Amino acid sequence: MFADPATWYRGSAESMATENYQDLQAAIRDPGTVIGMLGQYRAGIALDHLHDREDREVGRKGACSML
């Protein structure tokens, strides 16, 4: 991922607005930021499905509107 971050994280100035795109480009080239992003991904894999199952078992649903 560090060798070619643009392959993993796509976007364009047109679709995101120039300032947002520039922020993304800076973030995906910062090793500390990428390590944090990967840590969040791993945590999601390890824990999110357990929380989802618990919510389903007790009938808990999200309160916000969803697309």
C-alpha cells in the first residue's frame, strides 16, 4: 500500500472537490495515517460482526435513516 497508495485509494479533484482530494492525497502518503486506517480496518473485521450479531439477537436496530 505504501508503494502506490493511489492504487488503493481512489478519487479525483472533480468528484471530491480540490481541497478534499488534496487532503486525501496527503493522508494516504503519511505512514502514520495509513497505519491507523489499517488498524481500524482490522478492528472492524475482528469486532464489528460480533456487535452486529448481538444487536440482531436483542432486536436492536439503527435509529438513523439509512440509504
